[in-house]
Amino acid sequence: MITDWRRVSAASSVLAAALGVCGLAVAQDDKAQDDKNQSAKSEKAEKNKNEKPYGLIFGTAFGPDDRPVYGVRVTIHPAGKKRPTWDLVSDHHGEFAQRVPPGPGDYEVNGEVEIAPVENGKPQMAKKKRWKGEAKVHIDDQERRDFSLHLTE
């Protein structure tokens, strides 16, 4: 019986030592993870300090049939100015976005696209249609302004 007791005692001390080493490794791993999280947060905060504030004009171009239109040439300029400050093209969802300076400001958004109808799988270039549209957008401060740009014939 003494022999069995020694085996149990030795096994329990080996088990306790193994659990202690695992606990130490887990604690060190948690500390390393916390250090990584802190460095990532400080990098993100530093990146945000370097980024200038802005407003966002986000729009969707729709055709006369109220479907989104791809490839619309969009120009944005402050109200009162004639020349476009930003030139954009709508994506496959008809969407476009542009960062603008923060603060109160009015912007004019113009869109234009040429559409060639398709007959028998071939575009009919002689029957091109030109769709145009315009909208006015007001930005108060650092905000996102969503709107729809409806194009007509």
C-alpha cells in the first residue's frame, strides 16, 4: 500500500506542475494579446489624428424607369461655381460617393449618360439617348448625406 501511495503522490505532483506551467503559459499569452490590442488601438488613434474631418456626399443614379444606372458621369461643385470640382462615375449599383470639406455648404450635383438601345443583341448606336439630371445637396458639418439623382430624357 505504501507503494501505491507514492505513485499517487508522484502523479499528483506531476499533474500540479503541468497545470502550473499551462496556467503560466496562458497568462503570458493573455499578456501578449493585450499588448497587441493596445498597440493596435494606439496606431488607430494616431491614424485618426492625422485624418482630416470631412463630409460625405453619397448618391444613387436612377434612370427614367427607376432602375439604377451604371456609368453615369457625375460632376459635383460648390453652389455658385461653374466648373466641376469633382468628376465621378457611378458603379454597377448606380452609386457614387465623394468626400467634401466639412462645414455648412451647398453643392450642385449633375449627372449625364448616353444609352444605346439593344436590338437582337446589338447596340443601335444611331438611336442613342442622352439622360441628364441634377440635384442640390446641403452639408451642415461632418455628416453623410444620401440622395437620389434621377435622370430624365
